[in-house]
Amino acid sequence: MENNSTAYWKATLGLLTKILIIWFLVSFGAGILFAPALNNIHLGGYPLGFWFAQQGSIYVFVVLIFYYAKKMGQLDEQFDVHEE
């Protein structure tokens, strides 16, 4: 039982790490660090760096929420800790 809970915890932390890296790259990376380079590309008439800082990151965050919920459900099923 202890080994199963350790594997579940590692899988959960791995998922959270991936999601936090994506979150950081989109919010801080695309919105701030890489904005000058991204501003050479236009999306809907706006520079891409500005778009990511204003709305693109919000879209990505919403997608990440649904992705997290789906993957956690799969992990719960895999490790038999799901709710009935």
C-alpha cells in the first residue's frame, strides 16, 4: 500500500510540475520575457506578445484547468483512489 501511495504522489507531482512549467512559460515567458520578439507577429491586428499578456494566457489557463481535471481523474482511476 505504501508503494502505491508513493507512486500516486510522484505521478501527481509530475503532472503539477508540467502544468506549472506551461503556466510559467505562457504567463511570464510569452507575456513578458519573449514579448518583444513575439510582437513582430500579429494576431487579429494585435502584436502577439500583447495578445498573450492580455488574453492568450487566460485561454491557456482555462485549458490547463480542464486538462488537469481530466488527467487527475485518470490518475485516480489508475491508482484506484477515485470516488464512486
